[in-house]
Amino acid sequence: MTVTGSCLCGQVHYVIKGSLVDADHCHCSKCRRQHGAAFSSYAGFDPGDFQWTSGEKLVSIYEESSGAGWCFCKCCGSTLAGSDDGEITSIAMGTVDGDPGMQPEKHIYVGSKADWYEIHDDLPQFQKRVANG
Ligand SMILES: [Zn+2]
Ligand SMILES: [Zn+2]
């Protein structure tokens, strides 16, 4: 499967030449601020499957000392991807074109959940990041 996506202004595009895996809704306070939303939704993929197909020079990374980063378009501010030590490791699912072929399987960092949001589904909830399987 091939997954494509883009930012709001349409200048940055990416392709993932493979299937998305291990997706979650992240309720951590960092993602909430970075997305300006109740939570973020990220999906992973096999290393090497990801490629920027246009606008890579517009992509900026806000990186913490831990190496965790959020990649966004400098023009429109769309958050496109998550990174670890500068390497793209996950994609922000809200930027995917059409059906990503899978759905998030869990909620993580639920201890940091926004007071104004209630989780109304039966997905498992975790206090931190966990890998599937
Ligand atoms: Zn943009
Ligand atoms: Zn988060």
C-alpha cells in the first residue's frame, strides 16, 4: 500500500511506500500544544518507507533535548510528522490523503489528557508510549 499526504497550504507532500502501523492517539501536553487540539494521532511505518516528495525545504523541526521532534510546514504551520533525533518516525494522521488503511489502536499519555475532553471509545488507554505486540 502507498500512503500520501500533504500540509494545509499544499506545498509539502510526502509518500510512505508501505503500510502504516502502530497508530495511537497521544494526549500528552506537548502534542496538545503543538497541535492546538485535544490530542494528536500518529502512525508509524517501516524505516525507509517515508519520503518527502515536495516542499522539504519548508519543513522545520521543533526538537526537544530528548531528541523527540515535531515536523511542521513553515508556511502554513501544519504538523506533518514526528521525529526522533531528526529522523522521521511517524506521520500525523490528520495530514493523510484519504483512507490511511488502518486506525489508531490505543490512547497514550492519558494522564495528561485535556480536562475538557472525554474519551468515548473502548480502545486501550496507557500512561505512556507503548509499542504494539
Ligand atoms: Zn504548508
Ligand atoms: Zn504526545
